[in-house]
Amino acid sequence: MTKKICSSQSRNSSIDVMDFSYPVYHDTGKKSYVDFRAYDPATGTVRRKKYHLDNIKSKKERRLHANLLITKLVKKLSTGWRPWHDDITTKGYADFDQVLDLYLKNVEKTTTRSKTVHAYTSRVNVLREYISTLPYPINNNNNSHQQHYIVANRYYLKKI
């Protein structure tokens, strides 16, 4: 008589599939790190994330830090957090006009020359004028033809 590996009762029941693996501490001698896998909705795949702990000198300190990191990561992952998106991006994408305004404020804060601020403002205005001529609006929709224009979270317009 052979044993059944999977009974009919377990096949019909709904199974909750976790979209992450639990973080594990690895100490190979040369490298120390905590790694886990989590689902990335942007790519539709499960990706690996590593946190390196090589900068901590003592093995005891490294292990303590790894244990704290693992408990924090498990709490965050179980609530739905993903390392590929931080809190601002999970709320939604930023409006493109708001991003351009933030960029100009950043330029005004960090630049001392008035000619530079004027040149950057002029280029942003040219970009806004071009955007207004497009046949489709640039907004918060996730359409494929608009997604490359949406700038989220900490990505700033470096050059226009």
C-alpha cells in the first residue's frame, strides 16, 4: 500500500502563497549578509535582495545586527512592504508637473548663479510646452506609453 502525497482535501483548499521568503543570515568567512527574495510588481518576478554586513568588524556585533535586521524585515514584509518600492511610491506616482516644480525648487536651493537658475527654468518651460502638444496627457495612469514619463519618489530630473 502506497501513501498519498497530497490528499484531495488539501488540493481543494485555498492556499495562501507568500510572495517573499524569510530573511536568512549568511556568514561565508569572506562576506556576511542577510538575504531574502520578494516579489517585484514592476517586473512581475521574484527578486533577491541582499543587505551586506561586512562593515561591522566583530562577528558578535554582526550577528546581533543581523538578528535585529531580520526581525525588522519579517515585520515589514508580512505587512506588504517590498524593498523595490518605498513608502512614497506605494502611495502612487507623483504628478509630472509637481516633479518639475520640485526640481526647480531644488535647483534654486542648490545653485548660486542666477543665470544657471534662469537657464534651467527656461528648459523646464520648453519641456512643459512640448508636453502640452502631446496627443496624450502625462498623468498618474499606468498606461505603457506614459510610464516612461512618470518620475517617482527620489528620482530627479538631472538633465533636460
